Amino acid sequence: MSPGQDNPLALDTDLVRRLLTGFVRNEIGKFGFRRAIVGMSGGVDSTLSAFLGAEALGSENLVGCLMPYKTSSPESLGDAQAAAQQLGLETITVDITPQLDAYFQRFPDASRMRRANKMARERMTILYDHSAALEAMVLGTSNKTESLLGYTTLWGDMACAVNPLGDLYKTQVRQLARAMGVPAHIVAKQPTADLWPGQTDEGELGFTYEEVDKVLYAMVDERRTPEEIIAAGMEEAFVRRVYEMVRGSQYKRRLPLVAKISQRSIDRDFRYARDWGR
């Protein structure tokens, strides 16, 4: 996907754009659907997914769902609304405050992590409810960097039917977003899940996406060992921390394990294209 060797993370954005819009169009249509729904937070990932979905399916066949909480940034909500308007999308806005607060009234001592995970999963249940109502598949928004680091919520923001961003590192998401006309201030702003005031992804992680993408690319795409990456000039503690984050979050990147007692188990044998005559 790289047009040159100076920056191995550089994309041929025209090619990737065609591949991903074709992927969305084919996968949505494969099972008889023609519409999709996407959760829009005002961040670059969800906005890029919306741009890809609108181009692949037509704006009339993509619905944007905005799900703010009472502490969500008004600027983020405004960015999501503006992007949806730019694309000509129908939108649904669901304030998740009442249901979240009602739940945590029973568990007032819940940790910040519990609240954040519940918020992410609450949003996904809303998306899937409207998916059923609209006969629209859920379009994913998680990128490769977040998935590899485990910086995602299982059955929350990771859940979807089709994910066009899952093989793009965060820095590549930004490249494609710029090429597709995502508003520049959305591409440039600090990534945040908007889970509490002042929360940023890089602040929580303790490093930038530009830094970690270089390590992840070497580790995953080039299959280099931590020792080789360190020898190439990367800081040892950082490389080993990233390695442990990837290793420790593997359970998030696979379907639930099925205990195998037959010759053809659902999670490993019965999932080939030939099983469906395709």
C-alpha cells in the first residue's frame, strides 16, 4: 500500500480509497443489505468511516448515529453533526445520559474504567437496535493501532458487522481522511473517546500514535522481534511495553473460543467460503 520506501506507513490513498469503498459495498450487499449505520463521535476514525460508507453506498443509504453523554464535549458533537451534514446523512441522536446514570446509581463506587466500558457498550447496543429497525448493518470505526494495543472495548467500539478501518494504522487513517476531504480540524485534533472531560487517547496511553505506529509496523507487518526493533534505534522500555500490550490483548482480537468435540467446529472449520457455495 506504500507508494515509496522512505515512509513504509505512507499510503497510496487513491488505491486504498477504491479498495475500502469496494469492500464496504460488496460486504454490505453480500447478505442482502443495502444500508448501513455508523456511530459518529466527531473524531477522525468515525468520520472517515462515514465518508467511506457514504461513497460506497450513497448518502441516502447511510445513517449517522450520535450518542453523547452529559460530559461529552459540545465541540465533538458539533463536529459529528457538521460532518453528517456535509455528507448529507440522515442522523439519529440518542443521549445516553439517562440510562448510564440510572445504571450507576446502583453502583456509585464503580471505577472510571467500568464507566467507560459501560458507555462504549451502551452505544453499541443502541447502534445494533437501530440496525435492526433500519435493516442496516453496523459500520465499524476501530483502527489497527487501537486493536493491536487492546485500546478498545470488547463488545463496545470493537463490535461491528463490517470494518473498513481495521487494517489501517492511526497515522494511515489520518492520511486517508485528508485525501477524502474530512475537515482538517477533525484530522488534526487530539484523538479522544470523549469518556470524561479532558480525556485523550495519547494522554492515557503515554505515547503518540506516530511513535507507536512505527513500532507496531515493524513488529506486525515486518515481523521483527523486539530485539531487532531496539537494535534499529527504538527505546527499549517503549518497545517492550508495546510488545506486552499487543500480546496481552490477543483475546480481544478473536471470537470466543469454542471447545472442539466434533470434526467441524463453528469457530475454526465451518467458516470457509466453499461452505456457502462462494
